[in-house]
Amino acid sequence: MRFVDEFREPELISKTAEEIRRLAGTQRHYRMMEVCGGHTHAIYRFGLKDILPENIELIHGPGCPVCVLPMGRIDDGLAIAQQPDVIFAAFGDMMRVPGTQGSPLEHKARGMDVRIVYSPSDALKLARLNPEKHVMFFAIGFETTAPSTALTMMRAKAEGIRNFSVFCNHVTIIPAIRAILDSPDMRLDAFIGPGHVSTVIGCRPYEWIAQNESKPIVVSGFEPLDMLQSIVMLLRQLRAGEAKVENQYKRVVPWEGNRAALKAMAEVFQLRPYFEWRGLGFISQSALRINDKYAEFDAEQRFEVPGIRVTDPKAAQCGEVLKGVLKPHQCKLFGRECTPEHPVGALMVSSEGSCAAYHNYEHRKAAMVSLGSIA
Amino acid sequence: MRLEASTAPAAVVSDSAPTRFRDPQIEMAHGAGGKASRKLVEGLFAPLLFGAAPGPLGDAAHVDLNGTTVAITTDSFVVKPLSFPGGSIGELAVNGTVNDLAVSGAKAEALVVSYVLEAGLPTPILEAEVRAMAKAARDAGVRIPAGDTKVVEHGKADQMYITTTGIGRLLRGVNVDPRSVRVGDRILLSGPIGDHGITILLARGELDLEADLRSDTRSVLPLVETLIHAAGPGIRWMRDPTRGGAATSLNELARDCGLGMVLFEDQIPVRDTVRGACELLGLDPLHIANEGQFLAVVSPEYADVAINALCLAPGGSEAQVIGEVREQPAGAVLVTTLYGGSRIVDMLVGDPLPRIC
């Protein structure tokens, strides 16, 4: 398969892994955070830990939109969908995320009209096909998905569609990185920068990380070779005592980002003064709301929203895992009360969540008598 | 759904046996063929219906009738849309049951069929599916001597559901039992995986994706017979990886025999279109349903002859050894890559949901 297989080429991967071992040496321990959930998933799916030296530690960051969504927002969205003639539309990613009364899929099993859509424009299509119903799109995601939500609302406005709204949970990546860096228990050497988000925002917004925090950051693709090459680039910077923003994912990410996408976001959204992140708490100016020009499409303005706040179960240590302070398996609930079939914390729901990824791909491997016997 | 005990239950049906199924309600996941399905079958159906110690659950039960052992199985078909590139519900309803019998080492002799029809179903649609069944039955050499029809109100069923129950004669020279699997055995796959599941996903028209792809629905009996003829004494286990995909079937085997299934990723046949769709949607081909492939575990000395025979047979040219049985990871499936990475692949959890963000 073109554009995929080239980046999974065994010989190149072995060579790059060898270069990483050479650069990493044995004297120093490196802690690198991959910000994006897609990277977390790729690390486990491709078994990259097996080929990295032990002194390179990858810390899973906050870049899984499902994982950082507070449970109260899910309850709010489902409460709206409980009103008569409302269709709840969301990405597949959302369907198993538990609210206090169950996930969207469980609500569907009890009779709620819940639809899986593959893009916001599919939700708008549902609205056109069901004029007697109201379609509420439960929007999630970072800057990766926000532009398509924005364009869909612009389309809805242009067409004069009245039975469509968006329950907006879009968040922005930079404040989350800032919150991680501000956290006193956090010690990081470098960042593997998010690939998909950067296709929209470009590389410039990361410059403060290099300049003010003196941490190298390399925006990376998602194939094994992409990620290994990014680690090589980070090690070179660290060894040279440098801190700059580099772009490994040039085949997709323009340095300046995607102007058309940013323009669409600016047309429809404005920053919320603050927003709650699961595990990280309230972060100021970290999320988007729909601006007054598009108020008619804002589910939060059209419907009575209960504004539910749910505190995470005390025993769950999602926050510590999300900030990279704990490894998934170090949480007290991991693999016992909290499993992919019955997730307590959201990190166990999405396959991009570090707990689910670890549970699915890694933890029985770690429990094996001898790793040597399976390689 | 696998509901069949592979051995005749020693104990009789008991309505007071303790059950372990604690999920508060039935979800779609309980029918998706993965972990939740297994929990339902093992936690509720097996203790009450299959007797105290039913043994590993297989694709068909073997039942003793006055000294003659026959294989029996049943399957319900609720596919949407009814027809799709490469096949339709009628064809699936015959081949699915023929295949469940084949991989339990039996040749289907007769099927009985049960229709649940939704009022308002156009007759031409029904007729087309009955014709598809007749053709598939003729091709597989199986009779359909009896059936039943129920009609439910409009809106209470998705056009039509079909249930087929089949009995089969045991094929000579083969004895499949997961407990006979040993370290060093080879894992065989009859051809590319994921064609059916991805075809259905695309045929629903909910994705703006198109691909030149057809369901793999077919009777696997001819290939199973080829395998038995070539390597019968070496065959330890067979399974057709339908819902839940190859990963779920192999996880069930790993659990039943307590050994590790180690797969070589570059050896697993997957068409580029299926790989592409899976990459886009965040799915794993190992979790995608198949309707015309089977997995087999054979002892190492029979592996080459088995593959050679399959590759020469019509429809078997893409058969591959995809892995081997090892001590570790005990009870689990591990996929290894050429560059030295590896990952555990679990059973499917819930329905495969496309990932977007």
C-alpha cells in the first residue's frame, strides 16, 4: 500500500533503531512525551517499545480527545438527546464512552436514537433526511476535527437548515501542553509533536516550548519509521544541547498550517474562558464555543443543558496517568475494575487512550515469563 | 453465534445451575461475536443448557444417535443490507451453516430453515433470497427438506431474518479438538481476511468510501476436504473466523488450550483494499468478519503438505502459514513484525467502531 508500506520497511526501521541506540548511549535517561493519542496507539500497535533502548521512556500525553472529555459533558449531551425527536449523532470514538447512566451505545440499546457518523457533514445529511427530527452532533476533537465542524455549520447556515445543532466539545492542544509543563511533578526532556493537529495549526504555535521552556519538539507522522525518525531528531537536539521546533511530517504538515481551515474555525468558534479537562482540571482558554453568529446551531443555547459535573471515581488515577506521572498499569483500578469492556476512566475507552492501548497490546506481554521467548 | 458444545454434554440440561452472566441488559456487543458474546454464552447459555462441563465451545456439537455420531449446528442471519457485492443473506444462510459443520469436521447433509419476515417485504426480494439459498445448497450438495415461516409487524424486523440448522455426517480421518494443540504446531489460513466485513461496512453506504471489493462468502467444505485428504492426521483444530474475525477465533483457541498463538504479520494475507479501509477507519483486519475462510492448526510435519494441497486446490491459492503455537504468551495471541516489534491482539470488544479523531 503506497504511503504506508514505505514507512514500515523493516530494513530502514532496523537502521533507524540502530541509530537511536547509538545516539541514546547508556549514560542518560530520556523522557519524551508523545502528545497525540494517535502516536500512543501507533507505539503499541507497532510494538515500538520492543525496539527502543530501555533508557528512552515514552510518556503518553493528553492528546486523546475522548479521554480528556469530562463525564459531565457526556451526561449533558445525552440529556439533550433524551428530549423528544432528537437524534444523537457522534463519531464511533464516542460510542462506548461511559456517562453516569451509561454510554451512548447503552442508551441506544435502551431506545435512544443514536447514530454513528463519520464526519459532521454526515450528521447534517441526517438532518436533511429527517426534517421532522432534530439532529444534534456531539462534536469532539482538537484542531484536527474542529475545521470540519465549522465548515458543516457554515453549510447549514447557508442552506437555512433549522433542525441541526452542534454540542461543541472542541479543545485546543497548546493550553494542554502548557498545563502539563506547569505541573510540578512533571519532568520531561522533549516532545513528539502531534501530527494531525499540526496539519491545521502548523508548527509555529510550538515555538514557545523551544524558546521559553527549552524543550525540543519534533512534529511527527504516525508510521513506525516516522516516529523513530522523530526520536532520532530529538536525540540529536538533546545531545547538541539545542531546543527547536522541527517538522518530521513535512509530507503532510505545512509550517504555516492550513489557512483555509483556520479561517473556517475563526468564522464559527470563539475561545471559552475556561473548560474542564478530565484529569487535568479547569484550563483557561483551552476550548472552543460556538460564537453568537452561529448561536442557532449551538445545542448549548438551543436546549436546556443541565450542566452536570461529575467527579471522577476517587480510586481512578486518570489525571496522574494523563500527565505521565503514573504508567497505566500503576493505577489501582487498571485491569481489575477498569477494563476495555467496563471502563471506569476514559483512558480505557478509546483505543488511543493510553490505558486501553496498554491493556490491549502490552500488559499480558509484560506479564510473560520471559520476553526473550517470544521475540 | 457459537452456541454449540463441541462434545455431547455429559450432564443433562439443568434449570437450577448457577450462572455468571451479570450484564444488566443485552447490548449489540453481545451479538458481535467477540468478548461480550463469549461471556453471554459461557455465563448464561452453557451452564443452563449445555450441562455442567461442556468442554470447549466449537462451531458444531457432535451428538450420539444410537451409536452414530452426527454434527449439528444452527446460525441466524441478520445482515444489513440483504444483498451486497459478492453475495446476499440467502447465500450466507446456507454457506454459514455448511461452513460451521465443515470446520467441525463434518459434511452438511441437510438444513432446515426458519424465516422471520417483516410485513411489507416485497415478494421479489424474498424470492431472490430463496433462489440464492437453493443455488448455494445445490453447490454445497446439501438438502433443505423443511422450514418454518413467521411474519412480524412492519417495523419489527429488518426486512428478513433467516435461521438455518444443519446436521452433518462426520468426515473420516479428522479429529478436531483444541485440547490436542501442541507447542510447535503451525497456524494455517485459507486466504485473505476481512473481505466480507469491509464489503458489508461499505455496502451500508454510510461511509463516503468506495472500493472494488466483494464478500468472500462461499462454502469452505471443498478446501476443508482437500486439507483432510492431504493432512488429516495432522489437523488439530479448525474454525471459520466469522464475526469477531481471526483474532477472536485464535484467542478462543489460545484460552482453550492454554498456549500462545504467535502470528507473523507479514505472512497474514490481507488485500490492499481491505488494509486501506482498515487504516482509514482505525480497524484491525484481524477483527473483521469473514464468510469464506478458515483457520487450521496442524502439526509441524504436516504443514508443508497441507499448504501445498490447499494452494493447488481451486480457491486456495492464497493459503498461508501465518504463525505457530508457542508456550508464551499463554492464553493469548501475539502478532510479531519483521522489524522486531510485537503486540498482543485481544478478542474483539464490542462492535468494531470506526475511529475518526
